[in-house]
Amino acid sequence: MADTPAARPVEPVAPIDPAVVAHVAQVATAARTASRGLALLTRARKDELLHAVADALVAATPDIVAGNAEDLARGRERGLAAGLLDRLLLDEQRIAAIAAAVRDVAALPDPVGEVVRGSTLANGLQIRQVRVPMGVVGMIYEARPNVTVDAAALALKSGNAVLLRGGSAAASSNRVLVAAIRTALRGQGLDEHAVASLDDGGRDAARALMTARGLVDLVIPRGGADLIATVVRESTVPVIETGTGVNHVYVDEAADLDQATAIVLNSKAQRPSVCNAAETLLVHERVAEAFLPKVLAALGGAGVTVHAGPEVLEFADAAGAAVLPAQDGDFTREWYSLDLGVRVVPDLDAALTHIRTHGTQHTEVVVTRDRGVARRFQAEVDAAVVVVNASSRFTDGGEFGFGAEIGISTQKLHARGPMALPELTTTKWLVDGDGQVRT
Amino acid sequence: MADTPAARPVEPVAPIDPAVVAHVAQVATAARTASRGLALLTRARKDELLHAVADALVAATPDIVAGNAEDLARGRERGLAAGLLDRLLLDEQRIAAIAAAVRDVAALPDPVGEVVRGSTLANGLQIRQVRVPMGVVGMIYEARPNVTVDAAALALKSGNAVLLRGGSAAASSNRVLVAAIRTALRGQGLDEHAVASLDDGGRDAARALMTARGLVDLVIPRGGADLIATVVRESTVPVIETGTGVNHVYVDEAADLDQATAIVLNSKAQRPSVCNAAETLLVHERVAEAFLPKVLAALGGAGVTVHAGPEVLEFADAAGAAVLPAQDGDFTREWYSLDLGVRVVPDLDAALTHIRTHGTQHTEVVVTRDRGVARRFQAEVDAAVVVVNASSRFTDGGEFGFGAEIGISTQKLHARGPMALPELTTTKWLVDGDGQVRT
């Protein structure tokens, strides 16, 4: 986690069930073999495959709905919240939308083969750095069957095999979805082991996946903070950390206050359950009196509960919003809900310090008309996306024009911010000579 | 490791001494604070700093030589091999060369601030992906005091703080070198904690560095296979795996045999102690009779011991080379010496299978005049660098024209092949709006 305060000792970890390790190694080895074929497919063949996948998903609609009904029944028995049940639900319309998204991926440019850089050396050697698939990508996520298909489509388009660990809550749905994708692979004369599910084997299957170094090239966890922290701690396979967004909107003394109100409202309330929503509002003290009544009223109107620092409480009466005194930890929480921390800060430096201390290096926003403040904020804030005068909600592969998104990286290695197809590739240097040797 | 045959269970790891963890956290926190200042320096200021570092190293020559003498004395007591003692040795001439290398780094372009990509979205948002420093980089390496200065220079040029763990054998040299670099930092009015040594604290200091996630952004291990495997296994900080090169030269049936002889000789014997040297020669059976006597004689002339597969032994008499029957494991060893495994293969497919099974995805070479063979080899071999008709020894930041090298990545995430300044940076998305919100 970006905000870990200090190094900590490594704790002993229980060994993984050897039978599960062997099973995962077998599935990963088969995926690895399949990935070699995928890496050599032309774009035309990959697009054809993706359309076949979409067709297979539509054709399997009754089976998918039946499998999904099992997951929903199990979820209801376990008392899953209505929101989670809705996230799990697949009906004919949603399956059609998932299939359409696969066709959209087919329409995206192929990152494989792109020449990133190259030159001819003094000795005549021609060198080119070319994008190639990663090989085998592992996805670990939670109870979102649409991610199963999304991840498979993006992996196949970028020439990768994929191992999917989707969580037990969606296991029946995922089984049928993966079966449909494999039907399409076979129908195209390709190796069906390119897409495999690892939903069986309990938690040890996920742990065996994270430690299958040499068989798996990359693991991407998508889900809550606990899931991501576990993968980061236990994985020996390279990981791209995604997700957690404790994002701030800082309203500077030189802000346009109407614009600031609209940005705060949109950043918090347009879709509070996602990682690019804002969790804390910081207000320069010189505009507190003018801005807070206005923004608290707007937040109240949108049903937002404000967790207010002491300097904010005095404006609470005018608010028409639910305003609670902020508790310990309220400024480091990712609420995922219509809750917002609000603090007054004396100046830009204090805002930068607050963001450095509490932020997760995801998305940070400043609202200001002052060019110097904007420049300093963008230079000094260390985050994947640093925004001037717009909503935090734009941190998104679709919004950025990538046409897709496999996650939002909050780490610095390999990818940072929204990730799409190029982030699922690595590169290879091709060197072409006519007998050169070193002297 | 790229050639790990299967997933393995995680073994319990002993806890790290809490006092060492606390010390490393303190040093890393100070480096982190210093890194914020470095990230904002202009190129001109960074180049000025690097020239000051070079000056300070030259001025400290007597101290460096004295510190180095302590390491050499300790090394002799412990019976270090002559080659290792020579690697450790610093004299006036070598210190001058190290200082000159720092000035060369100053002359390189600054990667920070480069706009990697950008666009204006339909809603008028301007987005730019810009290179920024990683923050704090950890280097874990073995008994090469020149790496201490190299790594510090490359880190500072790319705006990063650096934590150096150079191994006990060079501890006294490193202490004096780091002191000289810190003198230059102070002389430039900069925070000296930007460069720090972690040679004290035993093995636990290295382990605390690898697990200081949130304080350290990246760890690069440079050294033997054991060191690298330990870092990969224990680190929770993102790692770039470097190094191990079990590299092959495949001489195809359509090879120019004189060219092939020169390439094999250069790949093996020009500098056998480095990771881009070749370890195994694969020869197509159709040219075995014509090629083997020629290449074995050339290898013999260069003092190379050949570890021969059974099909090669019949040509041993003509060799004038030391030819031994290959033992188990000879084709997975990185010799680091004038030893070469030699095998005859029936065809390209067998060569590709051998490379896939025994290679470490570092550098692979084919010698052929057949365009189809070259194309297949470059497409199907999964390695950082795939060479047609040239020596494996060109896998090098200097040879590739990067002007520097911090290591050669054999992993797929973030960087692959020779790494220089851009590989020590991450990116940040800057988004500029005038009030945009999502609808």
C-alpha cells in the first residue's frame, strides 16, 4: 500500500496445500503452452476469435443464466447485500452487453508488434524494441462475472493466456462463462487452455497462482484493500497493484467556487462505490466562509454525509446536510459510499502534506484559477493522475480514450493509472546484424 | 527465475530483527523526504550536482584508497579469489575513471518531464502522461564499489533517492564513496539523505530494505543467481530481476560458417564472466560435420573447455580443444568462465525447445542466411534480446546507445533488457480541465 507508514517484519506464512500447488502448476503449464500459439496469431485471427467468443456467449445465454441462478441462490442464503447480489446478476440483457463489449475489444488496435523505439548502431546493427505479449496473466478478483469475460477478451486481444480466479461467490457463473469462451477457442482451432478458471481449491488456489513464478508472468488483483494487500505480500510473481483510492479535492483560495462545487459533487456523488470517487475535500481557509455553506448545501442535496473537521463544524447549521464530527481514521478511509471527509487547511503546503500523508497515490484534484498553484500541485503531488479543474471521476480507461480498462494501477512499476491493452504487453529487443562481434 | 519448472509452496521465513527494521525505516524515510526535493530539480541543477559529485570523488581519492585497502586486507584474510580482489580494487586511476563516468551521466538527456503520450479528449480535457522519478530506489549488489557510484549517479540524474546495499566485502570502500557523494550534496545545498548506504545490519538490513513497501518504490538486485532468487522471494517492494544469462547461439543449417565461428567465439570468449556471454552452442545436424571441427579448433585456440553432447564427441579428436562429455546440469549452468556446452540438434524446432527449456530469457542468437528461419527465431524465442547474425555480447546499455546501464532486466514487467535512465522513472498523468464533470 502506498501509505504504509513503515517497514514491517515478514511474518511466517502457512504452507500451501501441495495438491493445490500441483493442480495450479498443471493448469498454468497448459496455459503457458497455449500462450505460445496466441503470441503468433495475427490481429485478424485474434479479432475473429473475439467475435467467436461473443457469439458463443450469446449462444450460451440459457446456461449462463442457469449457472448464475445457482450463485444468486447461494448468495441469498449467505445473506449477501442487495448491491452485491445485483453486481452478481446476469440476465439476457447483461449477457448481450458483455458480448458487445467483447466485440468492442476486437475493434481496438493490436498493441502486439508495435515498434516502441529503434535505431541503427554505429556498427550497422539494427535494433528495435517491439511489443510482445506477457505470456500468462493471472487475474484475482471478487464476485464480478463480467470481469471474467472482460479480462479474457483483453488478454486474448493482447496475445496472452489468462488464469482467472474470480472468487467462490461467482463460481458457477464463471464456470459457464469460461466454458463458452473455450468453446469459441476450440471452434477456431486454438488451444482451449489459453483461458482457465481457478475458482476451485479455496484460498490456496489463489496463493498457488501468486507463487507460480516462471509459469505466470503477471498477477493483477482487483478488489478490496484486503485482497490487494494479501496479493502484494504473498506473491512472488510480479504484481500490478490496483485500486484503493483515497482521493482528495483541494479547493484553493483562487478557485471558481461554482466550478469547485460542481467538481466536488461530481467527484463524490456521481458514483460513490468506485475507486476514482473522492473521499476528502480540503478547503483553503481564505475561502472557507464563502465556499463551505454552498458546498455543504449541495452535498446535503445529493444525500452526502459530511465527516467534518473542527473548523468545518461551525458551518454545519447552514448545511441542510448530515454533518458529523470526523472520527479518528475518517481521513484515511475509502468510504465507497455517500460519505465525505471535509477539512479546512491554512494553505497549499498544508493541503500537499495532508494528501501525502493520507492519499493512496490514485487521483488528486486541485480547483484553482492560479496558474502557479496548479503548476505546483501537479509537480508536487505524487499520484497516478493529478487533475486541475475537473472531476476525479475521469481516471478511467474508457474516459482516457483507451477503449477498455483492465484496472487502475496505483503502483509505479510498469503501469500507472488506467491500464488497457499496451499494459498487458512487454517488449523484446530484436537485433539484426551481418556478423558483428564486440571488440 | 524464468526456468523454474513448477510452482512451489511458500516456506516460512524467520522474522527480521526489529532494531534493523526500525533503522532501515528511518534511513528510508529520510531518503523519501529528500526524494521530494530531487524530483523538482531542473536538469541544469542535477547536472551541476553530478559534476560536484565527480569533483568530490577525485578530492577524496586518498580516503577512498585507504578505505579500499581495509576491504582488500579483509578480503585477502578471507582468501577471496584474485579475480574478486581485482574487482574490489580502487586506485587513483580507477577512481578517476569512476568520476569521469559520473560526468558522462551528467551529459545524458534527462528522462524526467518527457511527455510519453497525450491527447485532448472530446470534452476538452487535456491529458498528458509525463515521466517522473520513481522516488526511492534500493540497489542490492555484491562487492563492486564502482556500482555504488554508478547507481548513485543514475539515480540522482533521474531525480531519485537511492539506498545502497553493497555487501560487506566492500563496506569500507562504500562508506567513503557515499561520504564523498554526500559532501557534494551538502555543497550544493541539497539533502544528503538522498544517497544512503545500508551495508551495516547484516543480511537483515537487505531484508528490511526489500520489505519497506511504501517507503521504497523499487528494488534492483545485481549479482549472482542466489542473491537474485532471495530478493525475488522475499521482497514485497516491486523488484526488477536482473542478470542470469544462460544464453545460446544456434547455428542453423543455412549459416555462414565463418561468420558463425566468429560469433560463437566472441559470444563465449570475449568476456566470459558477464551475463551476456553465451553458455551453450546448438548446431544443426546438417552442418555438424562441416562446422564442428572448425569451431572446436577456434574454441580450443581461445582456451575454451567444451562440454559436449554425445553427437559432438566424435569430432573431439580434431579439436585441439579440451572436450569433456557433458554432465547433468551442464546445459542449465551459467559458467561465468571459458566453458561452453555444445549440442547437435536435428532442426530449428529442437533448438527452440532446448532454448525454451534451458534458457533464462536473456539473450538468444541465431546464425542463418535463411530469412524464414531468422523470422521464426525472433518471433518464437521468448527473451529480452533476440539476435540474428551478431554476438550475444551486444546486450548492453552502452552498446545499445543508452550511455549507461543500471542492469539488464530478465523479467517482463516494467523493463526488459538493458536498463538506463528512463527505466528509473515512472509516469504521472496530468489532466487539465476547465470545470469538466462526468455525466
